Amino acid sequence: MTTGPLNRRKFLLTSAAVAAPSDPVSLGVIGAGGRGTFVMTVFQKDPSLRVNAICDVYEPNLERGLSTANKAQSTSPKAYRKYHDLLNDKSIQAVLIATPEHWHARMVLDALAVGKDIYVEKPLCRTPEEGVALVEAEKKTKQIIQVGMQRRSYDLYQQGREIIASGALGKVRMVRSWWLNNYLGGNPASSKLDGPLDWEQWQGPLEKRIGLNPDLFRNWRNYADYAGGIVADQGAHVFDGIHQLMNASYPAAVTAAAGKPHRSGFDTPESVVVSVEYPEDFLGVFSINYAAMKYKSRNDQMNHLDGDKARMDIGRETCRVYPEGAEDSPTIERTSAKGFGWATDLHVQNFLYCVRTRKKPTAPMALGFQAALVVQMANMSLKSGRRIRWNASLSKVEV
């Protein structure tokens, strides 16, 4: 059995990212919620980066983001409450967009229009039309755009892709992936906020407007008007991982089935199965169940790649290959050098390396749309009860 130090080529690639030119980079943060503030602190690990501005429409988030940023640098960021004001700040070179999903497409286009480099959290967009527009915009710009799908920069997934490309698994006709957790017994619906919120600005580009709803604000991922539910939120990561490992292109067709929502207030299901047909002649099947028991994070997500010579299991921390006739003992085993938490560090390092060198990042816009499109089509299938096809030549969905 072989075990896991990085091979020489991957070591050199990772070392190059860490040893990138140390030109100063000025960052603006749009969206200082839990994820945005965390990713900001990862950016601040770069000694030549300064967070020069933070924008949020929720005052407690803005205050927390400013306080957190100040702990890692000697100068205080400017506070903005309207993202256009931050984008017009000429001292800002790059922006981190970590807002709710319904704002991503508009903010990315606006940031490109004023010449900012962009790190945007996933999913990239809410609709296929938004995705097509973003990909076209990417073709016309010289800006660096990185979508926050960190498996693209993760050493374990890069090694997994090499194993598949080597032919060790033989022909892979199916990838089976799952993600298990439970939010049904979580905190009760939120009924109040901890401070002022610009509700109209938070709702932003959506046509449908409703009165202030604290639970929607805190759990927007699970409301269909604002996001694609848990299948989209986690599925974007999983399907991007499948695309990376299998070197796959856009889906040919998607079919999905789901149970009903069981969390009070949520209108998106927590248990969903998605089957995706790819032009590369394989199926990607993803099952998500947030009504299961809770697992330790290192065990809650897994991908099984079924080849005709061997099966590869790749999760958050390990990658193992089991050959035909000896499926109890892996013949190849890889372990991430520092664990899944390091994936975000690697992804941010890659982005900053590309900002400084103007090289292509590991997760550009087209790949971000490819993953988002799959889960968008899954939700269309759930709504229509039909198999949904993607017409690649016309860049449009067909029922």
C-alpha cells in the first residue's frame, strides 16, 4: 500500500502558490457574515494583504467584521453600508463577495465594471441566465475571478484527479456521492434581530418583496425565492468535485426527486437525490439528507467512483483506492497534508497568487457556473417533475 506525501509535482505547485510575489494587495469585503468574516481572516494570513474596507447592510455584521479585521492589522478598514460606495473606492484592488446568493451575479458584474479582481463565494448564481451572462463577461475581462469552490485548490482532490487520469480505476461509469447532516432539531425560527438591518437593500435585485422576516434573513439558503435549498448549497461543492475528478463538462441532463420539507418555515426539502447525465458517458448521483444523524465533519461527505478495475473513495480527509477482488484493503491511500480546513487557505493563496501574477485561477467563472447549473437544473426537475436537459450549443435549459 502506498501512502500520502504530496508527489513532487504537486509539492512544487503548492510551493509556488505560497512563494508568490509579495506585492501588497488591498481587499474590500462585501458581506461580513459568518462565512465572509472567516474567509477574510484567511486572506489576512498573507502578510502583504490589507483589508481596507468592509461593507454590510446588517450593523452587527459590519461591526464584527471591522473588529475582527483590526485584530490582524494596524490600520482600520473603512466602513461602508452600500456596496457601490466600496466598489468606487479606488484604493481597493480586489473584493471578497460573501453575500447571500441572490446578490452574487449583480455584484460580480458591478465589480468587473470598475476593474476589481473578485473572490466570490458559491453558488456563483441563482439562474442559468445569470450564469451565461457571467461567463460571457469573464471572456471580455482581464480581471481575476475565483469562485469559492475550494476543492479545486485542495491537495487531496488534485491527487484524486491524477489517480483517475492514470487509469488506475479503469472506466468510471458512475460516481455516487452523499452528504449527511441534520438541521431539523436545530434552533427555533428566529423572531428578532440583534441590530439595525437595511431590509430593502438586503433583498436587492429580487422582484418579489416581503416584509422583514428575521428567520429568512438568518436562513436564506433554505427559502426558494432567495436560494436553491440545501441541495444547491452543498451540491455546488459536491458536483464541482465530481467535475474536477472526472474532468467533466457541462451536464447533458438532470433528474431529481425529493421528500417534502420538514423544518417549519423552510420551503425547500432537506432530503434530495439528483442524477446527472454527462457527455463524457458517466452518471453523477448525489444524495443529500439533512434529516439524518449528525456526523463528525470529516465523515459527513463521501464520493465513490465506481471503475471497472477499482473503486475510489474520496471524502474530506482521505482518498483510498480498492481494486477488484481486494475491496477490503486499499492499494492506494492518500491523506491531505493538513486536512480539509486547509482547502480554503490553499484556494485563497491561489487567488492572491493569480492577482499578483495575472495567471488563471483554479476556479474561474465558467467552472463556477458549471457546478451551479447542475443544482439549478435539479431544482427545475423537482418543480416540473421532469428530466431537464442542457442545450450546450444554445446555452439554455430545455424541458
